[in-house]
Amino acid sequence: MFHTTIAGSLPKPAWLAEPEKLWPRWKFSGAELEQAKRDAALVWLKEQESAGIDIVCDGEQFRGHFVHGFLEHIDGIDWDLKTPMGIRDNRYTVDVPTVTAPVSRPRPVHAEEVRFMRAHTRNALKFTIPGPMTICDTLADAHYGRRADMAMAFADVLNQEVRELEAAGADVIQFDEPAFNVFGKDVREWGIAALERAAAGLKCKTAVHICYGYGIEANIRWKESLGTEWRQYEEIFPLLNASRIDQVSLECAGSHVPISLIAALPDKDLLIGAVAVAPGRIETPAEVAATLREALKHADAGRIFPCTNCGMAPLPRALALAKMKVLAEGAFVMRKEIAA
Ligand code: ZN
């Protein structure tokens, strides 16, 4: 119990890409870049194992951005036709590429990366991929006309991909859906259905990461506007609990999400964010344990997986490493406490 994992992304080493950026420029190209990505993934794999992370991942070292890293390989998107769009319900405006034709996946995207990771670890292996709603909130649509239709098209493309990732050795497939807390009505109407369609047929564990975003300036300001208690999940947790997704990853460290809301997920594994991802101080093992102890009031220990609040891509490398270590130490405290 209390098996540890991370939400997904980790900082790129400074020799691989510009550090502490969400859209970093690579420092190599061609075959050199491919080798450098594998080297970085291997560094982070071993750092996770050494830190005591049980369910490991590639830290998204193979992709520049958590959404576009997948979309770059998808046909039907015009990358030169940039449309300004207020994404995550106008939290920030980004010039996004535009879907101009039916989307399709001409060849496998991440399977080789999973095979590489599988060959280098005996730990359980997780792979993260953007969910259909978040993809649709990161692209402009000039073809489908309805967001729900575009989401279903992406769900089919994702499903082809994740079935291969499972076959390549992934033990957990996690869909990242940070858009879920902004579009409650759409989540109900088509978001969960699109997510389930993306995960259809998988026999491995499936997870969804929902969150209030990376610890970057625009998000920190937005979070300050949400008041003292964030209850957006109250509406979507019962829907997620009724879904076929096995695990829900959410932020609980220093969060305004009342942890009691997890009581609405009685049938799911819970990836409890027990370290924050805003730049700043490192939690103590006692603080991590305290967050997990709070979760334990609403869920039994077997369903609790200590995790980071969100991806750590924008953090300094040393800070991300320190946070992984303290996460594992806090989980260790709780294992001892339960055994006592
Ligand atoms: Zn997140």
C-alpha cells in the first residue's frame, strides 16, 4: 500500500532543452536529439527508482509539451494556421494550431518510448498521454464544427495509440485532463464518454489526471481568484466514479480542493497529490504524511497512491528530485504507521 508515483512530467536536463520552460527549445536535432532524449529518460528513470518511486514513467523527456508532443504526429492539423484561443476557459491566450481535416494517426507515436522504458526497469511503468477534452482545448477547430465530435475523433486516434502502448509494456495508461475542472457541463455531456472511448479495450490500469494546472504565473493568478474552497470536482467526481477509468490523480498538497471530496470516488484508486509543484519550498516527510493521513479519513489505504500534485516540468531539476524523495519518505512514514 501507499505505492508512490508521479503525475507525469519532469524537468528536462539543461543539456537537453531550455530548463524551466513549458515550451522548451531542444538543444540537439536529428539522431543526436533522439539519443539525448533516451539518455534523459534513463537519468530520470534511475532517479525515480533511487528516490523510491514505485510506479515510474519517462518524465515526458521524449516530448516538448504534454499535449503537442502527441499532436505533432497526428494528421489533419495545420501547424502553420495559428488561431489565437483563450484556452482553459480563457485563462491564457495561446496561438494554437488548427484542425482543418479529419484527424488520423499515420504511424505509432510513443510505442518505441514505452519499449525503451520497459527494457530498463522492473518497476511498474506508467505512460501519460493527453486526454481528448484537453486536446480539444489546445487546438482550434475549422473542420468538425462541434467540440464533442472533434473529441470523439481524437478519442479514436488515442485508442489506437494506447492499445499499442499497453502491448509495448505499459502497466498504467494515464490520460491528462486538466480541462476537466473548467468545463463541468461538457465533462458531463461528452468529456467522460470521450475519455472512456479513448481507453476502450485496455486491460492495464487506466488513470485520469485532473488538476488546476502547472505552478506557472497565469495559473497561480487564476487559482487566487477561485476563493478559499475549490469545489469544481463535486460535480465531476460522481461521473468519474461511475466511469470505467480505474484511478483518479488530483492535487491535495496545499490545495484548496477539500480533501473530503474524494469520498465521492469510493470505487477508484486515488493518486493523492502530496507535494505541490509551484516553485518554492520543499515539503517535509511529516507534511506529506499529514496529507496522506487526511486522505485516509475518506479512503482505505489500499486505494491511496502518494503522487505529485501535477507535472514538474517547469521546476528546477534539483527541486523536482528533492520533491520525489520527500514524497517517498512521507509514504514510508505512512506504511510504518499503518503496520504499527
Ligand atoms: Zn496537472
